Amino acid sequence: MSATPEPTARADHLNLKPMFIQRNTSHLGGTETVFINTSLDAKDTWINGIYQNSRFAQFRWDPQDLKLYVIAKSFEMPKFRKCSAKTEDAARAKVDAYLAKAAA
């Protein structure tokens, strides 16, 4: 699994500062799966430094079935329904829209 921190400029257009976004890729079983970990809270504000103690949501985008799923989220975050995303950029746009709604 590789981790690629997202540039902070991604969240700037949403006015969601501070924010945490991290992209991970898994290649288990010969297939690629993209995981996007997000938090509306800055990393230094997480209680005991634990990601799950923030307003977080974890997404999975599967390039084979072209679906975006939420696999875990804080109880403070709104519901996210599984949706189609034909490209990773489309999946990221849907994640951005969800975060904008959650921050409002």
C-alpha cells in the first residue's frame, strides 16, 4: 500500500481549512483499489492524535466496478450513498462535494 499526501490546494477552493486528505492505493489480489481518507479537522486537533477521533470519512473507489463507497465515517458526518464514478477525478469531485456539504 502506498500513501500519497494530497496537496492542501485541493481543499482551498472549498474553504475547508484546516483539513486532512490522504490517498492510498492497494494492489491486493492483482486489482487496484483507491482509498481516500479525509477529515474536516486539522491533524493537530485530533483527540490523542487519533484519526478516528476527528470528523473523518474514509472512501473506497474501485476502478473495476467504477463505484465510490464510504467504508467508515464519524457519527458527526452526514450519510453518504454509494455512487458511480467513472474516473478517479470524478470520484474526488464527489468526495469534495460531500465534504463541502458536511462542513456547511
